[in-house]
Amino acid sequence: MTEATPATAGGHGDDMDSYASRFAAFDTNEAHIARVYDYWLGGKDNFAADRAAGDAVIQAYPGVTATVRANRAVLARMVRYLAGEAGIVQFLDIGTGIPAANNTHEVAQSITPDARVVYVDNDPIVLAHARALLTSGPVGVTSYLDADLRDPGPIVDQAANTLDFSRPVAVMLMGVMHLIGDEDDPVGILATLKQAVPPGSYLALSHPAADIDADAMANAQQRQNQTQVEQVKFRRHAEVARFFEGLEMVEPGLVRGPEWHPDTPGETPAQAALWAGLGRKV
């Protein structure tokens, strides 16, 4: 389960030749995770292979649709907190996904109209939609990078064309880190991103939970890895907590997605195999 690909072929957002060639090579007979996610959210930007893969996961874990909706909801709540209470005006959203409701820049700019947002993904369908639909308000800025989360240095370098890394930045990793296997050193990737931002910055992160509805989630992970191009690894609470090492956690800490600052008491009992947390660099 995820919102977006982590990016597998790094590059520059302006490298339109590379982007066009990958778009031309796009195979609708293969399920890709951003479009499976779109299917779970009830979107229309998916193909038969994506729907078949999505249905296979639903059979293993019927709560998947509630989980991805909980992920979108906690993203919006975290951005509202960041743009409002925390006063953050810069956002680096890695793993954008196909645009849905309450995208990062929409929520942030509804509170702080001059907020600046950099979206990062590598799925050509995602980037096509992002460029068309994720347009800034008149006094804010949005930009889009085709880059590789497994190589975070170039992401920071390119994002610096839009964001001022001498001022606090919110790094958003919502439903994407489970696409980074242990062999790709996810803790090291997070360390690089945390080092790149100054004190007062935040890390917002959500991650499918291996230890909530554990048997069903293990089956769901297996189904995803059998039916999609991208491989996934769900993680336990302690494993996800390592991503926040060195940060000061915002209350209530790393919790189930619906339990993080719910808008209404009715959200908290919602079924969601999802860990979510927000940490501040001090």
C-alpha cells in the first residue's frame, strides 16, 4: 500500500527527453503502485492490471481501502499543523502520487498562501498529472522533480532551486518508505534528509504496519509483491520509530494514522494498518 513510487530512475525535472522516453515505454499491462493506490482511493487514473493487483490485496486485507484513506487524511492533518501551529512555509513532498483531494500545497496554501512546495516522484503518469493539476496559488510556488529517493542528495540539490534550506522545511514521506527495502539503507536515506534541513524543520512520515492485523498484512504484502512491479516491505512500530531517531516527536508520537490529531473522535477507531508520526529537528 502506498501513495507513490519512490523513484527508480533519478534525473532532473527539466530532462524532458528522458521523461518522454519513459512515458513512451509505459506498459499498461503491468501494475504500478501509484495507480493501484489511485484505484483504492476510487480514482480513474488506473488500468486493468492495476485494478487486478488492487483487488488481490483487498482479498488479503479488506482494510486496505480504509488504510489508504487514513493516509490521505493524516497527510492533510499534518500539513495543517505544520502550516498553522508550527509556522512552516516550505514543504518537500517525496512520493507525490497521482493527485487526489487535499494535496500538500492546497492544504498549506489555504493557511499560508505563500507556501512553497516541491513534489518528487518518478512515475511518468504521476508527473504528468502533477504538472497539470498541482498548480500553486498566486503568491505561492510549486515545482516538480523526477528523482530517486534512494539517492536523496540530488533531491536536496534540485529542491534548493525552490526551497531555502537555511530556513525550516517539512520533509513529507507519506506512504513511501515501505518501497525502500532494508538493502537500500532506509535509515541512511532518512539521515541524509534530516542532515540537509536546519533546526526547526520537521519529518512527517507514515508507513504500512506489519504488526497491526499482522497475518492479513503479511498476506497483503505477499500479494503486492506478486502482482506489482515495485516490491514492498511493511514494518513494525519499532522499525518505523528508527526513522525518527534524533528528532523530537510531536505529541502523540508514532501512532496509528487515525489517532494522530483526529478531527473528530469518530476517526480514531477507524480500521487502518498504518503508523504515522511527526518529528521536529532541534
